[in-house]
Amino acid sequence: MNFKRIIAVILMAFLAVNIVGCNKKTDNTSSQISSAEESVERRDYLTLLYSMSDSFNPYTVETAVNRQLCQLIYEPLVKLDNSFNPVYCLAKDVVIDGTSCTVTVNAYKFSDGSTVSAEDVVYSYNLAKSTATSFAAKLYETESATVSDSSTVVFKLSKADPFFANVLNFPIIKAGSEKISNADSVLQPPIGSGRYKVNEAKDGLVQNDNYHGERSSIKQIKLINAPDTESVSHYAQVGAADMYYNDISDGTILRMSGKKLDINLNNLVYIGINQNYGALAENALRQALSSGIDRKKLCQNVYYNNALPANGFFNPVWQAVKSVQNIQIEAKSEITIENLEKIGYNRLDSKGLRANINGIPLKLTLLVNSENRTKVTAAQLIASQLLDYGISITVVEKPYEQYMQSLVDGNFQLYLGEIKLTENMDISSMVVEGGSAAFGLAVPKENVTVPDTDATLDEDIVNETETSKTAGEVVAGFYAGQNTITDIASVLQSEMPFIPLCYRTGALFYNDNIENVNNSSESDIYFSIESYIYKE
């Protein structure tokens, strides 16, 4: 018995040792995995492009590459994400009451350690309004900006705009800092409060130690001089830069290897209509043209998916109108044919064209800027699509100056255009008489107050009140506090004063090794740089 007990004790001890050994082996493996993960090197810099001959002053900068870098150096009151939602930066609060907008400013620090104040905001606003930049165009409805106290600014507006906060994205600089020069009388970059600041050599960016937000793992931005479009193209295509943004405004995209992120733009491509020309005065014909166009194919075959099909008149990613915008992005033949028949084009002639009771075929011209070949290709595709329904479209190409003169003179039937709407989504310039892009609006007729609404629409979303007003009247009523943004979206779809086709997108290319590139927008290309991880 004693011998058996001894053997049992020995066996138990042996098992205990092996169990402990197994546990130790597991712990070592976990430790090795953890160490391996920690050993992955993370690069602490990015390489981007810039122009050495250009400035880092956001109000005098001329090149696209430097303009994008300014988004890292300076902060606005409000920036927009990729769906045009406002994100507060230097603004702590924005309150809009009729034609007054009150902004409370956060007591954040500039890169030199001084506090951002209301005076700096007003100073920057005056620069934005007085310089030839896109910021001046966005602030068209502001009449003044005044300091209420050290942290409060009051903007006076020319009209009640509930989306005014969306255009408060002008860069805030320290008052007077754009006038500072060095010992050689060379102007220095203005002082900002952004995530980075310009280094001493003026050839790179370093983190701003006084930045109020999260610190990025990217400690510095190394810069490569790319003074012209040719050098930008070269460095982007060979992958010398870690990130490169192209708004594809001319239809040419410079590709670089790596990942791609679509940047939503508020650039609307559309067909303008001369509503005073013949059958184009008929709402049913305008609806027929709209439903006969395959917007999805247009985006795929002409813009190579660098555009979003327009399902309404406002940007399809904008949440405020998503529930009411329902224009079909693919052609709907039944709606096109039904509307054509309603206005008497219910037969085909010997050439397969729609003809009225007098045998006159439906023929129209589409004016396009010959200097933009992407637009010409788009016009040709649209003409081809509409010919399937017996609608003859002749594409008329004219150089830009002649093209614009024809629009001003009203010498057109249809035209293919593009407009960059401001981020407050103000469409007044296209539908209100006297607007900068309000070409071909119907001449008011006496004793006619209700537009033709017998046309078949994609969806029956228009109520009796809306159909008693023109699009221009509804838009004007919106800024008088009488109508909603959904009223505008609905009456535009009902009246079809022009035909929305697509909203263009830009492209942000970036190195495969960079992670967490999210929500980049035209307002801030480097929106999530605080979260970037560059693994080598």
C-alpha cells in the first residue's frame, strides 16, 4: 500500500509539472504574438506635394496643393464632412435666428500660444469677403460680422438662411499675422490654430503643440516641390506622394497606385431648358426628357463612376432631402412615352422620330462647351439615349465664350451645364429671375399662376399648395421663412425647370499602408488625420 501511495504521489507531481509547463508555454506564445504586433513599424510622417513658389496664406494661395495643405494649418469655425453635415471646429455654438447668426467661439489656442478670439474671426471674415477666393463667393449673403464680446460674433444676413452654418468654413488666422515678415522682409505664413504649422525652413509641416484636439501619429509632413501641373502629375503617378487629391474638373484623372476614396462635390451637371421655346414650355416634354435619360449609365460611361446619379435637384448624399428626392436614375420608358403622347407626339414618322398631328417631328438642339470634351461626350450619349424614344437631339458645340454668350442671349433650346452650388444648398441662382445661371426661365404670362402639372412624374409628391407656385417663388419663400427645403425639392421635381443629371465627385488617392482614412471631404481632405496609422 505504501508503495502504491508513493507511485501515486510521483504521478501527481509529474502531471502538475506538465500542466504548469503547458501554461508557461501558452503565456510565452501570447507574449511573442504581442511582441510581434508591437514590432510592426509605424511611420510618423507623410510625404505630400506643394509649390515652393506659392504661399501658405489661405487668402492668397494660388495652387491646389498648397490650398489643401492650408486645411492642416488653419481651422474654420465649421467644416463639413463628406455628406455636407456641419462639424464644429473653432465654433462652440451656432444659433441662426432669421437674418442673424450668432457664433460662440471656443477659447482654443493659435500655434503661438495666444487665444483665438472673436476679433480674429471678424478679421478673417473681412479677409475672406475682400479676396478673390471661393470663400468670398460662399459668403455672398453676409452683410456684416461684428464682435459682440471676446468670444461671440454676430453675422448679419441678407436673407434668412437656416443652412448658413455650412458656409462658415473660411480659415481663421490670427489678426494681422499675414503681415508679419522676417529680417529679409519676406512675408511669413499667417498664424493658425490647426493640427500642423509650417516649419522653420518653410519646406514642411510639424505638429502644432498648442492644438486643442487629439494628436496624430503623423508627427510631420514632408513636402516635395511640384510647381506646375506637369510635376504634380509626375509625382502622383510615380507614387512619390503618400496622398493626392484631384477634383477631376477637366475630366482628366491623374491616377496613383494605392487606395481611392470618393470625395463628394456639390458640382451639379444638368440640362438647362429654354422654357420659352416651342414645346419646351410644356412641362410634360421636360418630364419626358428627364425620364428618358439613364443617369446611371451617364455616370458609368462618361464620368467613369466619378459622379453620383442625381435622384433629385440637391446632392443625393444630403440627408435633409433624401426622403423626398425620387427621380429614377435609370430611364423609365413608360413615363417618357406617356408624357410625349400627352402633348400630341403620339406617332412615329418614316425616320422613327416622334411627330405631332401635323407630322412635325420632335427635334431639339443641345448646346455644349466644345472645350470640355467630357461634356461633349456626355451630350452625345444623352442624344443617343433620347433618340431611342424618337426624340432627335442635335449636339451644337461652341467654344466657351460663344457658348456663354448664347446662354446670355437666350439663343439656345437645351444646354449642358455645370454649376458648383454653395454648401448651404442655395439653388436661387438657377431658378430665381436675375440669377447668375437662370437662363431660359419662362417669361411670366398674365392670368397664369398655376404651372402645368398634368405631366406624369416619377412620383406623385406635389401637393396643391406647392403647385400654385413656381420654383423661383417657392425658393424665395423659403428664404422668407414660408417654405421648407422639402417644399423646394418637391416643386422642382414637379416643375422641372432644368434637368439634374449627376453630381461630380473628386478622388483622393493614398498609399496602401495608410489606415483610417475616413470621411475626407472637400472641406477637409485630411479629415481624419488624427486617426491615421502608417504601417510599413
